Amino acid sequence: MVNKIILNLRNAGRDTDIEFPCTEKKMSEALEKIAIPDLNAPKVYVSEVVEPSGLSMLEGKALNLDEVNYLAKLLDSLVQDERDKVYAVANYEGYDIPKELINVYFNPDSYTLIQDLKSIEQVGRQHYMTIKGGMTTDEAQKTDFAKIGKELLFSKKGVFTDYGLLFRNESIAGCRIFQHFL
């Protein structure tokens, strides 16, 4: 699995692929290839998302490449199941610009993504860890994760996505995705 964002950019009948995260120099070189002067925070038409397919919603849009680069740096710090959660939330919520995806990154407890339904106890443990962020050994021994898993699954609030079963954690204070500093 590729941990980079690779976009095909198009302008004035020219196109080029660029891999994010990238340096300012690489971005300038890519912009030169498609006849765009080096601008601060350039918006460029994305004709194709080469990788990852989870960001296909960015195709056909003029995007701020600095925001894409920042998003790529954030996603690069995640393991695959965490990236899957970002993609699942983005698709479910209809997010289609880098700022919205960046906000999902900074609000990971707002959603639980269940990718493996084999163990109801593991479902409960994962959900508990998502909403609580952690637990002590004593707390882990006293918590009925199977009960939490059953309650979550039988709530019928999950939405099937290409990445697993997604639940919005309404119990989290401020569950809305907040505008970050971009």
C-alpha cells in the first residue's frame, strides 16, 4: 500500500504527476511542467488521484497544493486502519477538500470504524478505546467489552463503507468536525 498521495495535475493541455508530501522545490518543478508560475498556495486542477483510491473524491477539483501537501504529511503519520477511518469518514460525510480531511485527522474520536466483526469483545474494546483514548489495566479488567460491542452493533447506527462499519460517536462532546487552523 502506498503511503503517499499521488495526483495528476493538468493545466493548459499539459499534465504531470506529483507525489505528496513533497518539497517546495518538487512542487515548483511540477508546476513548471504544466505552465503554472510558482505561486503561494497555488490552486491546481487535479485530473486524477493516482494513489490512494480513498481520496478519489479530490478528482476533478482545483485544490490548494499546500493543503494537499499538509494532508499528505498528516496521513503519512498514520497506520493503515487510521487512514482507512479518514477515508471512510470523508466518503460518508461527503468531504471533498483537503481542509475537511485535515479536520477529520484532528478529530479521530468522533467516529469508530470497525473493520473486523469476528469478535464482539474486540469490537467493544476498539470502540471503548476510540471514545476514551486509553485505559488502565484495572479498567480493562473491569470493563465488559462484549456488552459495549453488542450495544454498539445493535444500535443500528453504523453505516457500511468501503472501509468497514462506521459509527459517529455522538457521546463525544463536540462531536462535530471543527474548523482547524487552516
